[in-house]
Amino acid sequence: MQKKKVVILGGGLAGLSAATALSQSEEFEITVIERAPMAGGCTSSWRDHRDADKSEIQYPMHMIFPTLYVNFLHLLKFIALTRHVNLAANLTPKFDRFFFFNENNRKSSLALSPLTKKLPAPLHGLKILWDFDGCGFFDKISTLRFFLFCLRQGGKDIPPASDQYNFYGFCKKLGMTEEAVKAMARITYSITNLPPSEQVGPKFAKLFYEVILSHSDALGYQMINDDYTPGLIAPWVIFLKNSGVRFMFEHEVAGICHNGKCKVSGITATNHNEGLRGEGLRFICTNCGLRFHNVTAKIHCPKCGLILGYIPPPHPSPKFLEADYVVSCLQPHQLAEIILADEHHPLRQFDYFRKLGKYKGASLTISRMWLDKKYTFEDNLTGLDRHYFSFNGIMDISNIMPRYAEQSVFDTLSDDGDALKMWSTETLKQKLIKDMRRVFPETLSAAVTKHLLAHIWPRVLYHKAAPEISSLYRPKSQQSPVDNLVLAGDWISTLEIGMEGAVRSGLDAANILLRKEGQPVWPIFRPERGLLPGWLENTRT
């Protein structure tokens, strides 16, 4: 029997998860199209070829919450049982706290104390807030309405409050004091990497519920104990290749072909490995150090999105790849760009796809600093208010990654990439070093032996979860109006929280195809809940 051809657009976590679920059925021939030289999307690392040692750099500080990231962790266990590749061994032990630092150089923490762990959810959440030394007594009291709102509504897909409120307006509507809002802002910076003006208030309420209130152990998190590509993505890709999945790296989707009968016939893609005269032209990005091929007119880095220049014609034509099903794991603004490239594209007739034009990409700045020796000796993930610092997250990865154990190596992340691009690279590096020393005074005498920095442009990054997006523009279903075109990605997931959102959406997309072909579906797990939060959710259901 001839297998159904499935083309997955994008090799991020959603694409890898969809490929994993589909590869367990013999009904499908699976191809993953990825523009970058490696898979992983925002959960990948790459060698910086600007550096003589070709050290790695990455989008840093992914937090994995075991009570919430149940489908992600189940995937890792499945891979270990099936191919004896124990990816879960590349996770750190669980941490029960993360730190904050305010504009007055005061350090505080959000933590699970031994007593807190013994309290049932959501009472433990009150204890966490009470112990949080980032705000005063009356500021803590003012958060009670926020706490109750999160408890009542946080378990719903979209809380029934207008998502026209941004984070600040939403918190003020609930009567929180200015200092309490600032303290909460430092929390949302640390988890979502979006500023309050672009953060949807009700969405943050859902996130606060999931990460803090839903389970007495919900605040506990793990991290990947290596650079992302060698520690997670590369072994996962090998597993999929051994399962029969075909990867086409450095291939760029140029079009989605529609046969006029509410079906997609396939996609067109440009192979950047093959130019008109053989191998494609190779470039090293001056912004992030990625080495990649390019043969199209516009030379843009697939990892950071910087446009490096233009190649004069002629250019090779995209090639057609037939598909019975297409699973798009592209970000919404990336998919919209493909549709907008054709004035008469058939998908434009559907409101489902027209709404994608509302989405815009986010912008980040990331850096990695090597110091001359080791200066910190415990976990120290720290969130900051980026109005007063050049980053909103920093940590010494030498405390969680054995390969960097000999010297302190600090990763920084800023969600204010649009503004930071206006600084010269050397000036910005000095600002980052100065702020690192503010947060970690023990590094005042440290020498920075190497400093890698990259701006990540909106074209290649996740979308901005701006107000009104969730209720007015987000598709109501991953199944598009085109029968054999399904969407996936953290942006379309009802959970919409980082890695788990991407994984869950990829598995849900795979299950849509499996049901169409009468195949057993992949199991989907619900996040763990405490007794009272679980009862409230079941009552609402």
C-alpha cells in the first residue's frame, strides 16, 4: 500500500513532535523542511563562526516545569524506551526558586520553602507570595484579587476577561499597587520574555495559575544541562532519522500549492545547498556567527534573521514537493509572508488565513560572557526589569552545564531587542558587563575573556502575544479550512506556554492526521493539578 506523504514545515519543537507521533504509524512518509542548518528552532544552539574557538551560542534559559510540561517529558521518556537515547538524563535536577533584582539593586526570590511544599494547592501559592520579598506588606495584600482571579479563571483556555488589557492595565484594574505591579512584571519578564505593554493581562493570569497555583510543586523547574543542540535536538533528530523521517535542512519554503478543490497538492521549496552551478554560496552571519548557504536574491540568516545583502540574478527556481498532507509549524507571521507573496494565492479567500496578517514577530538580544574563573557556585536564574537593565534575564550556566564547569559563563537575554540594536556592539557589551556586575557583585574583579552577542530579528522569532490577538485573531482550530493543511506551533496551542505549548500543538496536529487515516492516536496528557484546582476545573467542565 502506498504511504501518505506528509510534509512538515519547520523543524522546531512542534515539527519534531509531530514527526515523532506520525513516525509510529506505517501509513506515512514524513519529510521535515527546515531553513536553518539544524533543527530546534528557538530551542537550538549553534556554533559562532566569528569566534576563533567556534563556541556555541543559543536562545537561553528555557525553564521546564515538570507538573506542566507533561507531554514534552513523556516524549523524552518514549524516545528513551524506544531507541535507548535517554534525553531526560540531559535535564538538571529540579530547582525550587528563581531570583529577581530591582532597580534599587535589591535581590529577592520566589521560592518553594519546605513548609510551602506541604501546603495543598492553592494555599501554597499564598505562602509563596507572602514569602516573596520583592514587595511590602500592603503590596502583597493588593495581589489577593489577582490571586483569586487566577484561581477562578486560570484553568480555562482563554480567561473570560478582555484581552485588550495589557499586563499593566490588567493588574491596575484588579487594584494592585504600583510596587506589586512592578514585582509581578519582573516575574513575567522572566517567564515570557515580553514587556508588559505587549503582554496580554489575562494570558499572564493563566500563566501564573499554571506555573504557581495549579499544583503545590508547580514552581519547581528543570533546565537542559548542555547547549540545546547537542543536549536535546541532535539526538532527537537522529532518533527520527532512524525512524524513517527525512530531513531537508537549508531548504526554504517558497509556496504552498493549492489544487483549487480545497486541498493542498504540495509545497515549493528552494534548496540553498544547490545553486545554479552546484553548491550554494556559503556565508557567515556577521550578527550571530551562523554559517549557512544561500542562493536566493535576499541573503538572510536563518537563525537571527539579519539581511546580509543581495545576490544578483539568475537564481534557481523553487522545486515542487508533492504532499498528501502539510503540517505548517511556522510562526503565524512567517506563514502570512508566504501567502502574501502571491497576490492571487487561493488561501487568501479564507478569513482563517487572512487573520494571520495581524501577527508580528518579537525581537530579542542574546549574549554569552566567559569570565576568567568561576565566581558563582549555585543556581542563580535571575529576572530583572529591563527598563533599568540591559537584559531581563541572566544566569551563570557553569552551575548547570558540566562542559562549562571550570569558569563562570553568563547567558543574558533581553526582550527589548529593537531598542538594543541602536547601540553599537562594543558599547552594548560594556553595558551588559556593567549590569552583570550590578547583579553579581562577586564578579566586580572578574575579567571577561570572551563575549558573544547576537540580535534576533522578528522574521525568525516567535510572535508577539499582543492584546486582542488571542480572542480576535487566533485560529479556533489547528485544522484549517483546507482539509489536508493543519497548523501547529506554540502560538496556536490553547496552552500557549513555551516548549510544552509547541510540543502539545505538534502532537495535536499529528493526531488530526492519524484520525483521518483511521490510525491509533498519540496519547495527550493533562498537566498535574492540586486537589482544589483540579476540582474547580472539573466543575467548570
